Amino acid sequence: MKKSHSLKKAITPLAVAAALISAPAAFAAGDMAGQTATAARGATEKQERAEARKNRARIIADAAAAVVETRTALAALEKDDRDAAMKALERAIGKLEAVLARAPEMALTPVDVQTEILDLYADVAAVRAAREKVRELLDDGRLQEARRLMSGLASEIVIRVVNVPLASYTAAVKAIVPLVDQGKTAEAKKALEDVLRTLVVTEYAVPLPLLRVDEMMVRAKVLSEKEKRSEAEQKELDGILKAMRTELEFAEALGYGTKEEYAAFYKEIASIEEKVAGGKFGKGYFETLTDELAKLRDRLTGSHKKGDK
């Protein structure tokens, strides 16, 4: 099992989903005035989306800075430096109030993202053997041995997003100021620790084998649509389809989905192999597989929340 951790970093702004508004039916194709208006509207919308992204980036940066200042205040109190703690709290409150004023609708604001890769270097046979061993251990009541073995049966990217509950966090930080001002250092430290524990961590797990299949399909689609593929290209396409099946078998062995779901995937790949055999080509061969894999990923990529530790 290989584990790699990225350094903590400020979270990048979440993508702003915005569909372009289609031109009204009154503008006929060839109507230059209509085309000009549509182009102008598109340019305006693009600028508005860019501004929205910048604004969100500023909001997230301010919220993240407020969390840093809260931790700075706690560190200052550990050194019994009340003045430094008070200044840090004042800066934190200023940042939090600015965020609340600009984006009162953002109940949870992401301030940090951490990733961890859990990748298992084993073949399908080894995974299946490990599963059988887990069953035997469970049947024998050896739960802890089974748990340790099961912990290694994963191939996924774990994404943890740290969020600030703005309203309650801001109110709690404000309530600490009088404690510091009155010299109640122990109470203030305890209150700051409690505040930091209110940070919410949302965790997502994305199966790596399914991501690899997605990457493989990009090239496979290009080759499947190419007329007069060379012998080398046909061999490459056949190899990609075989590798896709292997990754799906690996994902199935690890329990990322049901046996019925994977049976449908294998059937679809077999159908694609038949359609592209001998240099045959065409479009849309991967649409069903793409859609069904997306549904499976959406179901598997669940999340759960926990307090910040």
C-alpha cells in the first residue's frame, strides 16, 4: 500500500457552474444584429463569471486567514501574551465579518484541502485471496486481524476539505475577546480550542481504478473513430480495451460497486471490441460505458463530515 500526502494548501476557488444563455428564437441565423447582441451578452457573462470567481477567491482567502489568526491567538495565549492574542482575535473577527457581509449565504466556507492517495500494488488474484482471508478471520471472530487486513484493501484518492461554519465560528470568536481582556487566559484558551474543533471536515473518496479507466477512454475514443487505423494503432486500441477490463476487475475485487454493475461494464467493453475489430471505426461507441461509469462514481464518491481535530 502506498500512501502519499500532499502539503496543506489554501483551497482553490470551486468551479462556478454557469451555462451560457441561448439566443432568443427571434434572432434568426444570419441576423447580424442578433449575432452581435449574443456575442456581447456572452462576453458580459464571461466577465461576470470571472468576477464571481475572483470574489469567491477573496472570500475563501479571508476565511482561511481568520482561521490562521484564531490559531495565532491560541499560540499567543500559550505564551501568556494577551496583547498579541487580542490583536490576532481582532484581525480574525475583521476577516470573518467581511466574509459574512460579502457572502452571508455561505454557511460553510472551505478554507483548506488535503489529499491522500491510497494505492494498492497487487493483482486481482491477490485481492480476491485477501478477501477470502478476511471472511475466514471474521468467521473465526478475529475482528481486529480482519480490520487490519481490510484497511489495506483500497485504491483511492481521499480528499478532505476543511470548512468554517461562518456564523457560529464568528460568534464564538467574538465571545472570547472579553475573556482575554479580563485576563481569563485558561478560559480563553479552552474556548479557542473548542472553536477550532467546530471546523468541519468533509471527506470524499474517489476510486483510482475508475479514474484510470476514464483516462484510457480518452485515447480509445480517438482511435475508435479513426478511419484506416494502422496495424500499430489497432494493436494499441485492443490493448487499451484489455487494460480497461483489467482495471474494472481490480475495482470490482476491491468492492467498488456490485457484481451486476461490473457485468454490464464487461458486456459493454466486449461490444466495443466487436465494433472496432479489424479496423472498423465509428462514433458513440463509448457513450453508454461513460454514462454508466459516471453514475457509479457519483454513487461511490460519498462524503462524511467530522469536526476538526
